[in-house]
Amino acid sequence: MRRTLIRQQHERQKLQREYAKTQRGRKLGIYLHIPFCRSKCAYCDFYSLANREEEMDRYLAALTNHLKETAPQAKSCVVDTVYIGGGTPSTLGAKRIGALLHIVKKHYHLTKDCEITMEANPDSVDLSLLKTVRRAGVNRLSLGVQSADDGELKTIGRPHNFAQAVEAVALARKAGIENLSLDLIFGLPGQTMEGWQRTVEQVLKLEPEHLSCYGLQIEEGTPLYERQEDYTFADDDGQADMYLWMAERLKRAGYGQYEISNFAKPGRESRHNLRYWRLQEYIGFGPGAHSDFGGRRYSFVRDLSAYLKGMEEGGPIVDDDQVIPPEERRNEYLMLALRTAEGIDGDWYSRRFHMNFRPLEEKLRNYEKRNLAVEENGRWHLTPEGFLLSNGIIVDLLEAQEHNTIDSLLGRESRGKRDASNACGSG
């Protein structure tokens, strides 16, 4: 058994070295999943576990080994973004976060301006922690504020109040963090348009560089899903009004909308999140983490115990692994590009996927007439009103793309038959 494991390890290392030769200079992102938090929020569907502090050191060791084991695959890549997400990564503690980033820097080639983001909750940071992680390399902090209304925060199970959020922002600035992102949620239980407007105005006073503003999603299996009948929620039109007001207000405040839910001061867009929407490569580490690397998409088991056991005993930790076919990449480009203000580049689409863009452009022209899409400098993107209907628009474009593919295939088949007929008659 031991000889088999050693042979498999040698074979894996050989493949890693061969693959590394093809990666020279390619940009890469790293995502580190920290599955710990102090308590689960009522709406949270992410893989996270409360009150598991006793497993943090064991997890750090497993994550360290995973990073080391994977490093040869990325030997010739250049890492320009690192994102520490969760869960609540700050609950891991400053010393462990620092040790984790030390491993990343030691085994991967980071650019000098590498964007290193850490997520945190306002109640889980203090000045000492923030100064320590800043010295370790964290230069971007993402705080989960969610609301400026303490009643709303309590209803959704947030472990902090708004005063703590204000204090956390002040501490981040004092620690020298100059790139700050705040998360907000609209459509919360009992929230009115006036309440949402108050939240946005209060948060703007904090002057963050970046804002992520999401409409509430009630996910099956969460406490909020089980108790949703106990609350009143804004209907679809009400959420749409909140969204459109927010987009206009943030625009006036100097925040550019670069994705459906994300707004930033100039040059402060999340470079790590942009790589997802641009189909750029990234490697994820930890239970439930996903990767898109080397033409493959894979994920790890969404189970902390299984992940730890796999890393410690050499067992399987991959939950799903697949080669990404060209047609799926085509679909991904449409779905993800239309989430962003960059939108779709018709010329790039034609060159990259060997497809005629005209059928899609005809669809987009019709949406332009309805103020749902706009063309700027050869690129098509959705308007704020279009973002609200993006799911339907994307489905429509995917169907047009599918018909375009079928027509192209039939066209080639017809030409082939004509060519064969001409060849037979020319003898």
C-alpha cells in the first residue's frame, strides 16, 4: 500500500512539473476558505461552522500542506490576487492569518502589487489584529456590515451592531488599510425603502473605497427560510426600486457600478472578483473551495472533517473535477460578462469562440431600444434596469447562441454536400 502511494505521488509530481512548463508568466488568483465563524447568520448558505475553535490549528496545518503540495503546479505562474474568505476569516486570529500568508508568499510568486483581501465581521476585529494582518500583507479588508439598522441586524442573526461597524472602519484606517470594502444587503425582513436609504446614507459617511450590495436571497435550509412566514419582505418591485435607487445614489457619490452588485471608487474594483467574471484562472483551497485552473474546473469536499482526514491520510478530497468544453466556456463568457459593466466584446467573442456575433448583436439591439442594454466602444453591457432582468436576457442570448451554433453546423454540412456533388460531376 505504501509503495502504491509513493508511486502515485511521484506520478503526480511528474505531471505537476510538466504542466508548470506551460504556465510561465500566467496570472493566477488564490482563494483561501476559512470555514469558521462565531455564529451562523439566519440567511447564510455558505459552508461555515460555528464554535469549532478547537480545530483551527489542525485546519491551518492541513491548509498549509495543501498549499505546499499544489505549489509545483503554479511554479511558473504569477499570483496577483489572494482572497481570504469564509466563514469569518478574522476569527482564525492574527497569528494564524500571518502564518498562512507566509506560506503563500514562500511557495508562490506574488506580484509586488498583489491584492490581498481578508473578510471580517465588525465584531471580530481589533486594532492589534488589523495591524498584524496588515504587516503580514493584507492590503484590502472586506467588512460584512449588511445594515445600519440594529433591529434588522438582530433579525438576521448578525453578531454585531452598527456602532461596532463604525468602530471597525475607524480601526482599519488606523491600522493603515487604505482599501476598504463594505457589504450591504437590501430586502431584509421588515425593511422599507426609507430604511434602506438610511443604511446607504449612513454607510456613505464611512467613505469606503468599495461597496457590495446584494438583494436578500432566502436559501432553503437556512433558519430564515424556516421562519420566513414570520416576517414581511419587499416584493420584487419593491426590491427593484431599492436596487435602482441605490445604483443612482452610489453613482452620484462617485462609485462606478462595475458589476451587478458591486460599486467602487475609480481604480478600487475588486481585482480578485473580476478574475471570476473575466474567466481568469484561480485556485481555491479548503472545504467547499472551487478552482478554475489549467482548463479544468474542480472543487473540494464541502465537509471540514472529510477535508482534514483527506489531507492528513492522503485520501480523496476532490468533490468534482471536469475538463471545461469550449461550448461551456462560451456560455460562461456570456453569463459572466453580462454581469459586468465591461460587458461583451463582439470582436473578441468571434475570435475566441469562432462564432458569428451578429445573432447576439441583433438581440442586444432590441434590448437597447428598451433601455436594458447599451453599446459603448464596441462593447455591449446592460444598464441598471437591464441588470434587474439579467437572468432572462442571458437565457435569451444563450438560446440565440445555441441556434447560431446549430445553423453554423448545418451550413457547413450543406456546403460539404454541395462540394461533394460538384466533385462527382467534374470527372
